[in-house]
Amino acid sequence: MNKEIKRIIIILTVLCMTFISLIVYISYFQIFKASAIKNNSYNKRLWINEQTILRGSILDRNGNVLAYSEKEGDSYKRNYNYGSLYSHIVGYSYREYGKSGLELYYNNSLLNISDSTPINEIKNIVIPNTTGNNLVLTIDHNIQSRARSLIDGKKGSIVVMNPTTGEIYAMVSYPDFNISNLNENWKEISEDMESPLINRAIQGLYAPGSVFKVITAMAALENSSYETQYNCIGSEKIEGYVFKDYEGKAHGPIDLKGALVKSCNTYFINKSLEIGKDTIGKISERFFFNSRIPFDLPVKSSQFPYKEMTTDVEVAAASIGQGKVLVTPLNMALIASGIANEGEVVKPILVKEIVTKDGKVLKQSDIEILSQGINPLGANTIKDMMVEVVKSGTGVNAKIKNVTVAGKTGTAENSSGKNHAWFIGFAPADNPKVAVSIVLEEDGSTGGKAAAPLARDIMLYTIENIKD
Amino acid sequence: MFKGEIRKQSPKNLLLLFQILALLLLLAYEQMHADKMIFIMAMGLILIIYLSNYLLIKISSGDNYIFLIVTMLITIGIIVIYRIDEKLGIKQLTWISLGIFLFFLVYFMVKRLKKIDDWLYLYLVLAYLLFIITFAFGDRKFGAINWVSFRGFAFQPGEITKIVLIFLLASYYSNTEKWRHIKYSSYYIMGVVYSFIALLFLQKDLGTALVFYIIFASIQFIYEEDRKLILYNIGLFLGSGVLGYVLFDHVKIRFQAWLNPWIYIERQGYQITQSLFAIAEGGFFGKGLGMGHPDFVPVVYTDFIFSAICEEMGIFTGIGIVMLFMIFVYRGFKIAISQENRFYRILAIGISTLFGIQSFIILGGVLKMIPLTGLTLPFISYGGSSILSSFIALSILQICSEDMTSREDTDE
């Protein structure tokens, strides 16, 4: 073959390669990228459906209508009945601002758009779909309202759930915003320094402080390091760094139970090195740290980066929920539920059922055990300690007459200088019906003083009012 | 002999079947307001194409496939254009008929011309003249000055310049002995091509500039004896690319809109993101003709026609189109290799590269695989200049597929 022909073939090969790369790229695009691109709110096709399909309603567990659509002229108008109460759960659906919350993540169900398979497409041509499906939530409107009134004017989040089924009864994030008239105050909402658009319950990452000690306590049970006694003198020195107890108070000779009840920092700091970061890390990961909690709305991953912790000081700080540990309020509720539920961590559920307009149930959420966080024996041991926390320890403000409450308080230092006040717990301890997780962001007060009374109120209210 | 005739004719019949099916598809879409006129016109086009194919086999001893491939492309194109805008569809029908007429006209004329490989200076003058016309009478459309309006008809001289460039290069590289006495003649040619590219840059017609460069680089790569010139060429191109990015805002904008169109979705990224929405919505099988919303994509009937095809007919049709272009380029190169006459061989390479690279640049652009530059998709996009010039180029490729050496022998 002469040189000229050889070169011609090189050029031909290059051109053919470019065409083949086009085919590969277009296939890759269609398989991996197309579905995300299609759902971009700038895609006008999404809103075309909106004009021809009656968007489904969103209801609470007792049938209260939270959001519904009605015909207005040629198109449909979305109405929200409760202003800002469901700003983070239901979210919004506005042409101008796009969608959020369940309105976004359940858009296809609300509009009854099936996955794009050829059969479905033909079906849709023959019988065009005009009505969307309704969502029935696990939320109880009364509990949600109560939780919202408790946190009104503070900043933070309350999650109330059933520890054995995973149903979320209430999920409040404050500050919130009014979803029924976004047009009037969108600018204000989107520029607000307190970021009301963020759903703190699932998107907020907080230093947990002492509520994290339940994880460390479980890790201590795991490798028997709790058996040895410890004498608390109010401070503990690790590699030259001095950790102090709350207000420098010495607790004297103390065991694991006493340390949890009195929330003794130095005990856990001292034991943390004995327990080891790997054991704490392993337990925390069983409770969904460093991974995504499967949920109907996207949850940020809580962090316990034990593989990156190189010094003892970091491990010690992490053992009392300071330093590099960060957690979402929903995750803390899941931990409380896991302890209440003999160590079994249940999948949190927000959307109970998807129902057609004729009342046919299309999809029902079932109870699902995600992991065994700790063995039942260990869970009950921690539970007894948490009962003691409320009975005689830092959580006395959560005490309810005739009901045994289990709980743990937390007061987390953070960069703002004002502590976060935490409380997690469940009740009744022998037959748990409700689990809560409360965080009051930059409250300045302690978990026992600020968060425990709110927990008491919402748990009592739930036990008295909840219908299965 | 008779058997061979059948074999030659059968692809043409398959194509007829393809076109009738396509027409049925169009009628199914149009059932609500089926127009007799449209039906007659479409049947007319099918007839013209069928006869052309028949005629071509009779009169041309060359390749029978390139025209068939082009007919398939045209059929898909016209259906989609008609679906987007009926008036444009009918106009496109007229352009295609005119294009086929021009195809035969050029075929007979150019074939008869002798010594066309000797007219280097004529091509040079013609190319610059076309540029002068563009600058003197050009309008700005979609950000680029490449349209010239004359008595209500707008055309793009750049489309013709592409063909002139190929003639110019073929004429130079097929007579290297003749130009050897001029020192650095290859440098002069490179300078001329770069002057074209610079002029296109000034017109903000980046797509065509890139097509010019690649045609030149390919032919240079095959025929230039001074190999270090090729390195200079690549270096110079990269250098001027970077310089262009720094100096010209329109280059920068295109590049940024390619890197992340989503943050510029309201403005620079609008076209490309709308195109991606359309392609993504189509899936593998498409929404079905008339079921999508290609009207959301700006200038969908020219540059973004591929997005509309993907939305309504799926990427399987899209891949089909890519493959048709690939087969076309392959045939073109096959023609070049079997052509003994060097001038016609270079013409065949140039024209195949032109179709190949132009379709790649615009397809890659609408897919966001490469930065978007405005170009038409040959034979599919709407547009008189694009269709006519493509048919002229096709006609020349048809001539190149014939045995030009034997013709010269018998003539002289």
C-alpha cells in the first residue's frame, strides 16, 4: 500500500471514530443523564402536563387536606391550606420558582405520569390521563400544629415519629415560610439570612453534643470497657488538651450509667480511647452515620468521619458529640427509635399511601427494618439508663406523670458561640409509642432546660391524641 | 448482465418503500387536516427521487449509493420540517427539487469541463469575491454575518466558498510539480486558507471556520511533502484558538455555555439546554411524530433539527442518522481511493470530509459533546443555500466516482 492511500485511510478512520463517539455519547446521555435533565424545572414540558392534568391532593393521616388543585380558567391552580405549617414537607409547586419537597419528589405520582416505557406511552395516547394521584402522609395535622407552636420564635427542628413503624407524625423546621403566597414574598424568603427554605430536620447538620453519648455508651457495652470504675475530677487531659465537665463540676466515682445520667464528659473522654474510634464508628454507622437514610425526601448524611481522625483529641471530642461529628435531627430521632425498638432501626416513612382519585391504593409503605443497631439486651440496658436520665438526671424536665419517659439531653458547643439545645427520647419506655428528636439551634441554653420541656409536651400530646 | 441490473436497481426500490412508509407516517400525523395538495407534492417528490435514482444508474458509471443515502436523509429531514412548520416544509420541498435539478445540471456541466484542475487563480479570486460579497451586503443573523439578501432571497455565500476551497486545494495539491518552482508555495496556500479562517472569524461564523480548517488539515496531512508544515499548522491553529478565546467574547461565551450551560440557562445556555431537554424527553423510541414539543427549541428547523428528530423519533433514529453519515463518508473515501486522477481524488476526499466534519460538529454541538457552533446538518436542516450547495457538492462527488482517467484518454 502506498503512502497516500495509507494516509487517506487514517483520515477515514479518524472521521469514523468521531461518528462512533457520537453514538456512544448519545447512548450514554440517554441512559445515565436524561432522567435528571428531564426533571429540571426549566424544562417547559413538565409544566405542559400541569395544564392538562389535575394535580393530586396531599392529605395527612386523618384525611385533612394539606394541598389541592382546582380549575381556574384553562389551567389549574395549586392551593395550600395551612400557610407555612407544611412549607418543608409539602413544599411548593410554582411555575416561577420550580418545585420543592414532596411536590418535587412525588411530582410523577401527583400527576400520575408513569415511567416512560413504550407500553405506557401507547396507553397514554389511547386513554389520556387527566387526574393525578393523591398522597396520604403519616403526618398528624394536630401533632404537627402543636410541634410548630412549641418551636415558634425559636430556631431549629422537631421530629416526632413512631419508633416501631417508622411513621413520621410531625416534622417541623423553623424558621419556615408561607407557601400559599410565594409570589408576594419570594425575594424576602430567598434572601433571608436565617435560610427558611432549608428543611433543617433533614438538611441541617448539627453538632450533637451529649445526645451522641448514647452511641458512645453502646460502643462501651460492645467491648466491655464499661466494667472498670472511673473517678471524675471535673476535667480530663488528653495530649495536653483539657476537656472539662459542664461548669467544671466533679462527679466523683462513676460508672457508665451514672455518666450517662449526669452527662459526665470526662468519663466518656477517658473511655473513648479505650473503646477505640473504630468501635464507635461501627456502631454509629449501624445508625446511618456516613450514609444516606432512605426517605421520601433527600436526607443529608450525618458524619462521624472516624477514618480521618488521627489524634486522640479528635476521638475524645467526637465521643461527646463535639468536633467532627455532625448529625441531622431526623437521624437522632432514628437513634432514639432504634433504642426504643430493641435495637432495630426502622425506615422512616412520610408518604403512607399513594391513592388514585377513585380511592384505589397504588402503593403502600410497609414497615422495613433497616439495620440492627445494637442487640436487644444492649438496647434495653441503654433504655434503662435513659429512663434514669429523665427520672433523676439532666432530663428531669421531660418527666410525665404516670408515663415512664426515656431520654437524653445535649448541649452542643458550636462556632456561633451559642450552644444548640438537644433532646432525644421516647415514651412510654416499656411500650414505646412515640420517639422525638428536638434541636434548638443556637439557643444558648442547655438541652435539659430548653429542649426537654418541649419534648415532654409533644410526647404527652402524641400519646393522648394519636390514633393508629 | 441482466442479473447485475436487478441488483443495481433493488436498493432503489427499498428506498421507495422507505419513502412511502415515511409519507404514511406524515399522513397519520396530518389526518385531521389532510391536504390533497401536500399529498400530491410529496408523491411528486418521491417520483422525482425515484426517477433520479433510475436515471443516475443509467447515465453514471460511478457510485449508486451516495445519492440513495442522501435521499434517506432528505426524507427524514422533510418530514420533521413539515411537522414543525408546514410552510417551511413546502418551501423545503421546492428547494430539494431545485437541488436535484442543480445536481444533474452541475453533473453534466462540470463533467464536460476540461483542465478544471488548472484554474487555481480563478478559485482564489472566486473565494475572495464571495467573502467580499458577504462583507459588503451581509446581514447579521443569529449573531453571525453570513447571510446576503438579494431581492428577497437570502443566501449564504459561505456555503459555496466551502466547495471553492476544496477546488482550490485540489487544484494546488494535484499539480505540485507545476508549483515547485515557486519557493514556499505550500506556505502561501496555508496563508490563503488562514486568511479565509480569519475572515470567517470576523463574521463570527466559527462553525464554518472549523470546517475550513479541518478540510485543509486533512488534505494537507495526506498530500503535503513538507511534513513539518503540518506541525506548524496544528500549532498555529491551537495558538489562534487560545488567542480567539482571550480576545473575542463570542468565543468565550460559547465555551462557557458548553462547560456549564445550566448556570447560564436563562441566556447563553438557553439553546443548548432546550436541545438537551428535547433529546432527553425523546428517550430511545421518541415521543412519536407530533407528540413532542420541538417548538420549545430555538431555530429548531436549521441548526437544532437533530434535537427535534430525537425528541419525536427517539435516539434510535438519531443513531440511524449518524450511521447514514458514516456510511456516506465511507463511500466518499472509497470513491477517493478508487479514483486514479489525483485532482478528482482530492475533490472526493475534500467533499467527504466536508460532509463528515460538518455533520459531526453540529451533532456534537446539539448534544453538548463539543462546544456549540452554528452549522446546518447537511441534507436535513431547512435552508436553500445549505440544500443547494450540498447537492452541488454531491454532484461533484458523483463525478469523482467515475473513471476520469479513461475519459481523458478517449477524449484526447
